[in-house]
Amino acid sequence: MSTKGRGMTDLASIEQSDDFWARVRMALGALRPPAREGMPSEGPAAQARQAGVQEEIGRSWAMAATRLVSMSLLVIEIDRMSEFFAVYGKDATDRCVRQVMRAIADALPRDGDLCLRMGQATFVVALPDLPLVPAKTSAGHIAEAIRKLGVAHRESHAGIVTVSMGLAVINPRGEYDTGFFERAAGALKKAQRKGLGRLQVADLRPAEERRRRAA
């Protein structure tokens, strides 16, 4: 599969929405175990990435709204990353994050789809014009690609590095609603409550639209 046009990007700093990212940090922070001593903290570069993620999701939302199509959003997090750091150290952790990010990018369904990094071990993929079923299929491909890396993780019951994912799907209308991201992050939180390497879906389309699509 060609990966031309797919990418991994740390976006430049843009104007941030304090209220929005406070809610994001609350949603994502609850997913992680307490940081181990020595685990790198998130600084200005991570905050710039977060603002860039918001901008990229907004662009994808506008594209889907203009075309009157569905949009899917994946929030992906490496399972038990702080434990991995405690056992294997900074260099191995950085290498693991790069490998996972590349595996996600290579597994994306279309040229031009982006894997965006947010924070220490969280990634976001905005998928305009990709409804629920193919988005779930793509999530499965991503999970399998990361398992195939075979990166050892002795603090995980799987024995290797895995990811958990939250998937939200919506029919965008009007201006970008930041609550869409929060629902995807909340789905990720639910997935990790159920165990590691899980996918949780939040279908935000109107009930009648879900019934029509299923028919």
C-alpha cells in the first residue's frame, strides 16, 4: 500500500482554547496511571501539538459539513506507557512512540490521512467522509499493525505494546463542535476501563440516520 501523502506532523503553535483543552486534559488524564518518576512531562511543544490537532479536526469537520457526509475521529493511546518508560527508559520509549506513529500512518485508509501526535503517547486521526463501518475496519487494521511490531512490554499482560482507541462518528453541520473530540476521548476512556487493546465507539449521528445506514 502506498503511503504517499500520509504523514505525521507536529503542527506549529496556534491560538489555544483554554476551556477546550482543560476538558481534553481532564478526559485524557483520567485514562493514564500516575506518572512514574522520571517520565517526561508535557511542555509547550505538546501544547502546540494539541492546538494544531484542534485546527486539523476543524478543517476535516468543515470538509465533511460542506459535502454533507459523515466524519469519523479516532483517538488512540499506547497502553501502559508510563510503565513502559519505567522499565525500558527514555530512548526505548521515544523509539516505541515513533514506531507506533509510523504503523498508524501506514495503516490509514487513504492518501492524505494524517496521524497527529498529542501529548506523550496519544494520537488523533481525523477521517472526513469515512462512515462508521469502514472507520471500525481501519481501527482494526491499526491495532493489528501495532501488534505486528512486536515491541516487547513486560508490564502489559499482552507482553507487547498495544493501543486502545476511541472512535466517534458524526454528521457534521455548521461550525466545528469541540464536543465531538471530547466524545472520542471519552470513548477511549471507556475502552481502557474495559481492558487493554480495546475499541469503544460513540455514534453521534441522529437515530434515524443510524437506522437508514443499517438498512
